[in-house]
Amino acid sequence: MSLNWTKKEFLAYVLLYAAHCNHFETKEEEHYILSLIDEKTFHRIHTEVVVDSDEENLNKIQQYLSENKFNQNEKEVLLREVKNVFFADGSVDIIEKKVYGILKKIIG
């Protein structure tokens, strides 16, 4: 299966996965993501993130990264945005910490 996402859609997928990883998205997390991504993309990708299993989420992120070369700066920016989503509501829970560790390994 080929992922024909734009970089914006990929960003939306990663950030929404991060926000949804503990099965609870706060309004602050949503607002932060919407400050980076338009509402139409947000809702379309949100549905995909929620429907996909955790394993599918991570596989898609890995696949997109292997098919689209990201330079070190782009990877660092992506990880920073993930961190910003986690901190948007003022606290980072244990699941979010674990997911950040996994994403850090995948993204590099």
C-alpha cells in the first residue's frame, strides 16, 4: 500500500497519533494541531488515525519516512512538534512518554 500523503498530511497523521496515543485528546492538543494544519486535513486524517490500530499507525509512519527522505533538521522539527502536542495540555503521561520514545526511534 502506497501512502500518497503530502508532508502536511504526514505531519497531521504523526501529531494526531501522538495526541490520540492515550485514547484521549485534550482541547489544547487539538488547538495546537489545528494551529499547524487546516481543519479539513485535520478531520480527514483524524478519522484515519482513530480507525487504524496502534501497530498500523506506527507502520504507516515508518513507511512514509522510508519512502520520503527527511533531512536531520526536518526530523528534529517533527519530533519537536510531537513534544509540543504532548505538552499542550500541561502534562505528559506515561503512555505519551512511551510513545515519544518509540517515535524518536522511528524518526531518528
